Amino acid sequence: MSTLRFSALQETLHRKPVFIEEKGRRSELFGKNVFNEQAMRQYMTKDAYKSVMDAIEFGTKIDRKIADQIAVSMKDWALSKNATHYTHWFQPLTGATAEKHDAFFETVQGGGAMEHFDGGKLVQQEPDASSFPHGGIRNTFEARGYTAWDPTSPAFVYGTTLCIPTVFVAYTGEALDNKAPLLKALQALDTTATAVCKYFDKNVSKVNATLGWEQEYFLIDTALAIARPDLMMTGRTLLGHSPAKGQQLDDHYFGSIPDRVMSFMRDLEQESMLLGVPVKTRHNEVAPNQFELAPIFEEANLAVDHNSLLMDVMEKVSQRHQFKVLFHEKPFQGINGSGKHNNWSLVTNTGVNLLSPGKTPMKNLQFLTFFVNTIKAVHDYEELLRASIASASNDHRLGANEAPLAIMSVFIGSQLSAVLDELENVTKGKLSPKEKTDLKLNIVGKIPEILLDNTDRNRTSPFAFTGNKFELRAVGSWANCAEPMTILNTIIAKQLKEFKIEVDELVEVKNLKKDEAVFNVLREYIKASKKIRFEGDGYGIEWEKEAEKRGLSNHKTTPEALKTKISEKSIALFQEMKVMSNIEVIARHEIELEKYSKQIQIESRVLADIARNHVIPTAIQYQNTLIENVKGLKEIFGNDFQNYAKEQIELIKKISAHITGINSNVEKMTEERKEANKLHGQKNADNYCYKVKPFFNQIRYHCDKLELMVDDNLWPLTKYRELLFIR
Ligand code: ADP
Ligand code: MG
């Protein structure tokens, strides 16, 4: 056995769970390291506090003098938590988070030193971050980027650093991160949703999107992972024969959590509590060594920050427990992959969930309005929503029989389908008194009762209504939720804007009563958006055929899916809703294509390296043993040796054939890579997708066959059965 694999197994077998002491009740720990309302009230002057709260609620600017006061309070609070440094914490277009630490410490003229922090440093920083992706924005404008404080997401202390959530923008105003467009989308949504809410309740002055994500992940012992260059470099295994036992017995799902994993989870949960991430649910997932963690839902911007923060914390905490955490959507072939369901809804400042049916017919009409508009928005922008979850790693999951196909559809359940069917028949124009009563009492009025015993849930739908929220299930486990959330909230904002225009016109021009007008517009939307609704099995081949007939898109690869992002329709949408400019949209598209190509390029190089430098030499070594054996048999048996060496000779031939298979495919793949590298943008990504990537399976095929033939003692890489079942 290779020394690395051997020592990895030894090390793993002697692991003990790391002992984790509970630091106190969870409710007492919660938010302890967050500069939240409670801490702000304690540390800030009244004026400063009010100013921050106004900025959060109404987006008002914070005066420079007040910013100085806030900074001093923030520093004092952070010092009380033993912080020594501060950082502007941001989410560049790499999808991860970034930070550059500066000490509070400063020397004072005339000797001595002190801790210092002021409004200028709080509000704006200029990280020398020229290496982050910018899609040509900063080259074109020769502008630098800066980070700007986002007061809507509270600062927190992690370790000994005060982290200040920020947006990252170019001096010319273009966003260079995932958060700035998200904040703009949420702003657009607030504006149009609040306007629509006023039809039903004049007291509503703000609407927030809510997000509750569910993070799936794998835990692999560090030592075992280190013996796999593919896992370390790409986050997934590029080869490896499937184990005799995989997940076919479903014995891991919701099973008892292993001790080592449990201490990791407890440690992680305590860290999350301190950081104000309200994690609540933990369980085993379908695949061996796969787990899930979900928090209580929050306002979308905060939930996005919390997911990014949590992924960072998970990496750090997992190291303490000698685990490597895998966020890749498909780390193991033949074993379920990981997703990140995004539960999404809308809530008013008066505390009403707009996607939850209410107690009165009026409240239900409001529910139906937001419900039907959501369906219509997904219908109109299904391709864009598909594009929002596209990535090289998520391509392995979508349509791979465990996650929804790459086709967007909406599931609402049979009862709500029946309600929409009835509403389709609402009279055009003015309604008779009987019809009004009928609608209010018998259709709209019945919704809460209906939903109460609405048990049909469809796990195969990419966008499902689940009683009081929609669940976008196609998001990948590695994704930054900001991308799908920006697009979902933008298309809903646009749809609600259209809705208001249409209703107002019926009221003003056709003299319809407000609810008559609402019913009339909803009726048209229900008719127009029918093709996006699908209640059947979303994994089946029949649906693929049916969806094609309906004219729904089915983009199976990222380079294909991403095209929609720069379509005229998408660019117009982003501009109209003031979420992104033309330049920003195009720059992002370029970055995403490049990211795709680079990821495939890295995988291709790693695979070639492992196949040639690990697998082939091992195969040859074993083949030599066989050759020695055959020679020995010949010495003993002379011409009779054939009778005794048949199997060995067969194996020697097969090994040679697989070695040839690997070599010729690696060579062809390398040639294709060279060709791809001469191209740019779409063509570059297309070549990586359609010319380079197809070799992966061929090379893997030969490697995996060799894994089954070669002496287990010689095999250099930890095997699936070791990675997945030892902990
Ligand atoms: P389940 O769907 O498994 O029965 P829940 O309905 O309680 O469980 O919630 C599942 C996930 O949906 C949780 O992560 C939760 O935070 C989130 N969620 C619940 N309500 C909302 C909401 N109004 N907006 C956004 N997310 C929500
Ligand atoms: Mg799940």
C-alpha cells in the first residue's frame, strides 16, 4: 500500500471525537459576538443608534460625524470581545468571502500606542484587491475598487477580528461583488411589492424577502482526503470505483449521527450561535457521510451573509475535528450529491407573510395575488432562473436523477391547482354580485382550510410551493445564495410592477372595482403561465419530452445556460429594475464563463496527473509482479506453463490495454485543452465543455477498471469504501 494511504488509514482508525464543552444555553450564546440592536443600544449614543436604525429601515445616509461615533462604539464593543483587528468583510465574484485584517493598534506621536478606529475606516476601505475577478470593468475604466459598509448586516467578532459586512464596488460605480446587486434587487422588490400591498392594507410601508437555506455537505476524514489529490484540488473525486455497498440500503438517511460528527456539529452550532446564525436543524442525509444543516429563516440579505459566513466557519471548525468538509455538488460518482434548497417568501413590516393564506377573504386575495404573480414571474423568466444556478459543479447534479432536471417548473399541489382552475373562469370585466360572493366565500375564503390538509409534497420539483413559501431546490450546495436570490427577487419585482400597472388601468380606464380588477388580471396571468406548472415526476424522461412540447428551456450545461444572462430581455430587466447596468451584466457573464473554463481546466490537469503519475505506475508495478510470476511458472513447468499462467497472462494483457486507453485519451484531452486555450469567452467555455470534458469519463473508465485489477496493497489512492464509510 502506498505510504500515504497506509498512514491515512492508520491515523483515521485511531481518531477519537474531540471533546466539546457546552459554553452555556444556546439562547444565551445567541448573537453574543454580534453588534446587534442590543449591543448597539448599550454602546452607542441615542443619535448614533437612531441613525443606524434609519439606515437599516429606510436606507438613509449616515452623517460623517455620526459615523465617527458609531465607529468608536463599535471598536469599544469589539475590544470588550478581545478583538485586536478589524476587516471589511466582502463577497467578491469568486463566490467566496474575502477579508484583509488591520490592527486597531496605532502608535502615538511622542511615544506610546493606542487602539484607534474612526468613521472613515468604518464606512469605506480600499483593499488592494486587484486580483479579484472583475470581467474587464476595472481595466476599461482604470478604476480602483473599494468596499463600503452595509449597515443592514450587523458587524460581528470572529476569532479576534471585528468583521464589517461591506459591498465591493468600482469607483465608477459598478458592482464587483455578489452583494451590491442583491441589495438593489431587494430594494426593487420592496418598492413594487409595497405598492401592491397597499391595495390590501394601507399600513404596509416595507416588504422584505425572506430566505431559509438548507445546506448539505459531506465530511471526509482529513487524512483520507489528503491521500486524494483530486478531492484536495477540485473538491470532488475524478476517479474511484463505486464500493460494493453505497447508499442502496438507505441506512444513513436520518440515522443516528456518529460521535465524531456530532462533536463537529455541536462545535459548529456553538460558533454559529455566537455569530448570530440561527441554526436549528441537523441530520444525516441520503448518502454515506452526507449531512444537512438548516437555520431559522431570516431577511434575505442577512441570510445570504449568514450562509457565506457559515461555510467559512464550517471549514475552520472541521479542521479542528480532522474533517474536510465538501461543498461540491457531486463529490462522488454514483452517490447522491448536495444541494442548497432556498426557501423563499415575502414578509411585510406589519409581520404578514404574503405567501401564507390568511383568515379573511381579503387577506386571501392578497395571498393569491403574490402567489400567482410569483408563478407568472417564474414563467416569464424561467431561463434566467435556470441560469442563476448554473455552475460547473452543479451541472453534475441537475438532471442526474437525484435533483430536478435543468428544466424550471412550478409545483403548487392539487388543491391550489383547483383554486387556480376555478379562477380561470372569472368573468371578464365587471363581476355579478353573485359571482363576487361566490369568489370571496367559496374560492378565496376556503384557502386556509384547503392548505391545512394539503399534504401532497413533490420532492422532484425545482420550484415548489410548500404551504407558506416557495422552495427553490435547484441551487447547488457550493453556490453563493446571492446569485439566485438576486435573480428571483428581481423577476418578482418586475412582475409586481407590471401587475400594478395593469390593475390600475382597469380601475381607472374601465372603472372596475379594485378587487374586480385584481381578479381580472390574475385570471389572465393564470392562463398565460400555465405551461410552467407541473405536478408530476420531475425526474422522469416523460417530463423532459413534455417540457419540450411546452416550449420550456432545458439547458443542460453551464455555457449553454449562461447565454440567457446577456440576452436582450435579461439586460433590459436588470436595467429597468436598476439592479445591474449593461456593463455589469456583461462583465459578470464573462467572469462566470471564465470560472467555468478554469474549473474544467483544473479538473482536466488533475485527472491527467493522477492517471499518468499514480495509476499507470501502480498498474505497471503490479503487471511486473505478474510477469515475474509467469516467468517463474515457466521455469518450473517448462512448456506446460501455459496451463498454470492463463489468468495471469490475461491480466497482463488487460492491464496493457487499459494503460493504452489512459495514455491515448490523456493525450487527446491535452490536445483539446491546447485548442481551447486559444479561444476566448463563450468559445473557450464551449470547448472545455464539449471537447475536453467528455474525456473525463473515458479516462476514469480505464482507471476504475485498473482499481479492480491491481493488488489492493499497491493502490495509492484512498478508495470510495474508505472515504465514505470510515470516520
Ligand atoms: P419543512 O418544510 O421541512 O416541513 P419548515 O417548513 O419549518 O420545514 O421549513 C423548512 C425551511 O424553510 C427552514 O430552513 C425554514 O427556515 C425555512 N422557512 C420557513 N418559513 C419560511 C419563510 N417564511 N421564508 C423563508 N424561509 C422559510
Ligand atoms: Mg434536504
